[in-house]
Amino acid sequence: LAQSRLQGINLERISSQQKILEEQLSQTTSQFESVKSILAEPVGSINAATSIFEIAETYNLVVTGITSPGPVDENLEGAILQVVSLTAEVNGNVSDLVKFATNLNSYFITGAVKSISITVPEGSSADNASASVRLVVYTYRGD
């Protein structure tokens, strides 16, 4: 009985599957190391705030305030990440405010705009809008 079961096992197929799985593991490990190195770039509250001012200036916007509770560590599936939350208050043209928020998403590759609230005062033009933009940036801290 045992011999008939052993004869039914296709060793070539198992060896081929093992090679495929080893290649997938190698690719996944490589991708993980790449993402880990990107996340390892330090982005503290001050660096992020400076970048917000620079990006706002690109779109002729005025930053009227930036608040942050400061960085906190967060465990994400076993990886320790430093999380910096910021809220920027910005004034300017509505379309420029939207472009600003979009650019923040592109600039902070390890972060994301979590929300944006644009207000245009009643009776004024789209040039007199204000926005509150909430941004979160992640930095890898260690395993």
C-alpha cells in the first residue's frame, strides 16, 4: 500500500513547484527590502512641515497654520513605523488647493492625504478659498 502511494507522487512536479515558490519568496523578499528602505527615510514633523510650505508656495498658496501631535510609533504587522500626522490650514484658489493636496500625495511617497476640506466663503470668489488638509506620513523604525 505504501509503495503504491509513493509511486503516485510525481517528484518532478513537486521539484518544479518548489522552484516556483522559492522564486516567489525571493521576489517578495526583494520587494520587502525595497519598501523597507523607502520607509527608512526620516520624515519628522519639522521636515514634513517644511515640505508643506514649499509645495504650497509652488501653487501661490498661503499656509496659515500647521499642527501636529508629534510622531508616534505604530506596529503594523510586526514592523515598527513612526507615524507623523499633520493638519495644514491653507488659503488660495480652489483649483490650486486641489492641486496642492494631490501633490502632497505624490511628494510623500510613504504618506497620504487622509482628508481635505475646502471652504469658499459665501459671496466670494474661488480665489478666496481655504482648506484644511490632514496628512499622515510613515517612516520605518525597525522590526
